[in-house]
Amino acid sequence: NAGVTQTPKFQVLKTGQSMTLQCAQDMNHEYMSWYRQDPGMGLRLIHYSVGAGITDQGEVPNGYNVSRSTTEDFPLRLLSAAPSQTSVYFCASSWTGGTATNEKLFFGSGTQLSVL
Amino acid sequence: DAKTTQPTSMDCAEGRAANLPCNHSTISGNEYVYWYRQIHSQGPQYIIHGLKNNETNEMASLIITEDRKSSTLILPHATLRDTAVYYCIVRAQLFKYIFGTGTRLKVLA
């Protein structure tokens, strides 16, 4: 299994440009989320989804949009990139396996984004 | 959401047990304690989690105090490959994880 796949691995944008970070998982997980990690910092939750058609905001949602049209995919859109969005972005997925006690996150390898 | 407090950094000799502490004094009765680690700039990796009882798996052991206000992650025989940032997280609700800055563990040869 590929697990959680993120593309691209690296991206450089100019201020004001838009782009979409892709995230796909092949584990049939109901939950998917996006985090950002700034240098020397922990991960901060941007947006998450508990199933197709359902999304919600995390800690730092401003400047980002998401949608979940399928179970497998959860793209993150930057409509007008700003230097403050320079960061490493991680996508994660999870499932309960029928019980909340088994729930745990699986992460992708990340996308390093620089906004000039 | 319950917050966690971890030391910023720790060193451990290779082959010795690494004991990583975490305080979560505001934890509620139904909140789980999770541990993840991040090696270099890779995506975080799940290690272990628990509610009340001590837990052990192939990677580590988790010791939770009786009052649940603190816990310790134990790597029984640390290797150089265990050098990473270790995150202790209290999961407030299903799927909702709030990461702190973690403990940077350096395993020394």
C-alpha cells in the first residue's frame, strides 16, 4: 500500500499566486487532515474532514480552502499565497477501525512550500 | 483541550533506556494520551497511546500515572535511529490532535 501520498514534495510560489497541494490515501480512511509546521515548531492543524462532503476548520484555517469530494482525496488550496504561508505541509489520515480506542494518524512525507 | 508539557531536549546513551516525561495535569477522564515521533523532517510516526493502563508494543512502553496527570514514554534500548522529536499529545476528541513542540531526543553513540 502507498499509504498517504502528497504532491508535490517541493514548491516555490510568488506572492499572490494560487496553487493546490494534493493528498491522497489508499487505506479507505474516513478522516483526513492538513497540518503546517514552521521551523522549530510543532504541527498546527489547518483543516480536517471526517468524511466525504464534510470539512471543518482547525487552529489556523485562514488563507486555505479544502474540499472532500471522495474518500481518497483531500486537496488543500492556497488562493493567494503570502510569505507567511512558507512552511512544510503534512497531510494525515485516520480511521477508528470500529472503535475510538484504535484511532491513530498516518502522515504523508510532506510538501515544502516557499512563498517569495 | 488538555495541554501537555515536555522537556525541550534530552540525551540518551545508545543501548540504554530512554525515558521521556510528559505532564498533562488538565487531562479529562475520557482523553487519550498519544505519542508520535518525527525523524528529521519526515511526517510524524505513531508510537503508542493509552487511556489509563500502561501499554506496551514493539516500539515502546507507555506508563501513565494513576491520577493520569503525567506519563512516560520508554524506549527500552535506544538506538541512533531513535534520534527524533517526540510529541506527547492529549487527544481531546476523535481525530483532533493538538501538537506541541515536543522533546528533541538525541541518542549518543
